[in-house]
Amino acid sequence: QVQLVESGGGLVQPGGSLKLSCVASKSILTFYNMGWYRQAPGKPRELVAAITSGGSTNYADAVKGRFTISRDNAKNTVNLQMNSLKPEDTAVYYCKANAYSGGVYWGQGTQVTVST
């Protein structure tokens, strides 16, 4: 069973930065796509950013120019650098992986709160 463990969440003031990390229990080369999703209270889970095994990236319009997704194959890690954070970025952030074998895996989530 694949495990994804997120870290890096916390409380930050508007305009601040956070870096989220997602470490997989197996080589991320077995995943054709990995991404970050978020879910705010009372709202559906939504895609924030995704990256393919080839390095192609995709971002939600709301975070373009502020967030950057990257992957480190040697460390089995996908990162999300979040800059210029806004209160509306407050949510639980989840890591997701789509395996070539067909499996879909989720992490347990990490809370990001943007507030004064």
C-alpha cells in the first residue's frame, strides 16, 4: 500500500509564504501524475496544481503566478511552494498520486491557515 505524507502546513499572515512537501513511500517514478488539492470548509475539494512524470505542470487560475509545484524523484517528494498567500487560500491541502498501475492515492492532509 502506498502512503503519502504531507508536511509544511501552518499559520501564516497574508502575503507570507509556506512550502508544502509530500513524501511517498515508494518511488514517485511509478506515478504518472501527482498533485495538490485543497478543501475549504463547506466547499468541494479542488485541484491546486499538478505535475506529470515528464515535468509538465498545471495550475488552478486562482494560484497561477503565486504557487509552484515541483518534484524530486531522488527523494520521492513533491513540493508546493506557496507565495503571496491570501486568506482565501486557507484550506486543508492534500497530496494525490495517480499510479501507472491504476491506483489512486491520497495523503491525510495538512492545514494551511492564512490570517492576521
